[in-house]
Amino acid sequence: MEIKKETLKKILNSNINFERLHSEHTELKLKIDNLNKIKFPTDHEEAEKKQHQKQKLILKDKMEYILSQAK
């Protein structure tokens, strides 16, 4: 789903739940990016990355739902 910057900014400022979801999504993206930089990840790091990816997708779905309700 493509989001216009002004729409995102408006929802971030008006919907505290969306703001929280967006913040968590951004944090998970950074964690995943950092785990992707590891050349030889351990099994634990691989599992952690997969868990973060799943959680990030769940958050994305919740944010898209909120956006669809705002239109």
C-alpha cells in the first residue's frame, strides 16, 4: 500500500495507536537490518530475526487497517 507523506503525517499526529504501531514497526525494521548485517548468524539470531519479521508484518497489517478506515 502506497501512502502519501501528508496522509501518514496526519494520521501519526491524530491517532495515538497508529503512532505506537509505527514506532514499533520502525524499531523492528532497525533490529532486522542489524541482524541482516551479521555474516554468520547463530541459530538464535536467525530465530530472533524471523520472530521480528513476523511481528513487523503483523504491525504493518494493523497500520494498513487503520489507514483503510481513515480514507
